[in-house]
Amino acid sequence: MLTALRAAVAELLDTAFDLDVYDRVPDDVNALPCIVVGYPSAAPASETAVFDREVTVYAIARRHDAGDAEGELVTLADEMFVELGGTRGVRSSDGLHLTVERVTHRVIQIAGLDHDAYLFTIESPVATC
């Protein structure tokens, strides 16, 4: 259930973008910009026998002072929103319905340096019966 969600999101983004897609935030600033598909979670939905699965996806920019890092990040976030189907969602190659629940800005430290990032919360419901 959780593995399928993480794999589906990683495959979709890896196919759509010419950036590395990682399962953890890289320690090396030379790996940036990149996309990271985090750990999924699940919680009961309001409907009986349905769970709402979520996974956080990070779009991480180069350092603050590296050229147009901010512009590149905002453009990547816009493109990711579209690729993930926005609030209407998209079907993954294995049939999961993925929707963007939230997009928030964060600053992440990598190798002791601040990097801007957008965190996407991707949701996918699943019946458990």
C-alpha cells in the first residue's frame, strides 16, 4: 500500500523531468536541483474501509546565491504541479489516482547550507477491504 504510492510518484516524476529523483535528501549540493520522494503515511478517511495515503515530495533548488535558483525552483514547482494533475489529479501507470493536497515553501539545510524547497503533499485514497 505505502510502497506502491511511493513507487508510483517516483516513476511519474522520474519520467517527466530531466532531474535526479531520490528517496532521501542528498548530502551533496552538487546533486541539486533535484526531486525527493519522501516517506509515505496513511490515515483512515471519513468513508468506511478507505485510507488516505500521503507522500511528501520535495523540489529542492540550488543555493540561494546560485544564479537564478529561486526562479528555477518556482518554475520546477509550477511544472510539478501540472505534471501531478493539480487538484484534479492524475493516474499513475499502475492506476493510482494522485492529487496535490498542499504545496508549501521550506528552507532545507544540505551540507550546512540553506536551500529553498517546495514540499508537495500528494494524496491517494485506497480501499482496504
